[in-house]
Amino acid sequence: MICEDLDERTDSRIAWMEENLDRKNVWKIFCEGNTPLERMIYAAHLSDWISVSLALIRGVNPTSMDPIPKLKRHLSEIQ
């Protein structure tokens, strides 16, 4: 995700996800909007629909939350 004016912690989350994805192909979302909030809402909305659609296409349950504990552990190490 490429957005202007992101918080350092948010940048860290994005970097962690890009480094820990199981796939080599990573899509970058260029956020649209006039304010940081608009850009973040745009990115969240679009990425939610993309992930649900791809999961359904692949026959995977889109409500699975297995990676969340790993991300939470990573975030707890960032102060």
C-alpha cells in the first residue's frame, strides 16, 4: 500500500506484511483521497474486497484469522 502521511507504526505494519506474505507477487495499492483519512479508508475498503474475492476464488474461508496473532506479536515488539 502506498499512501502519503502514514504514521510510523502503520508503515511498520505494511512493511511486516509485505515481508511475511507467502507469495512472491505483491500488489501495491496507490491510495486515493485528499486527506490521510480518505486514503486509509480507500485502501481498507479496496483491500477488504480484494482479499474476500481472492479467497472465494481459491476456495478458502475469507473469515480465517490465523495470521492475526503473528501480527499482534510483531506489533507488541514495536514501541
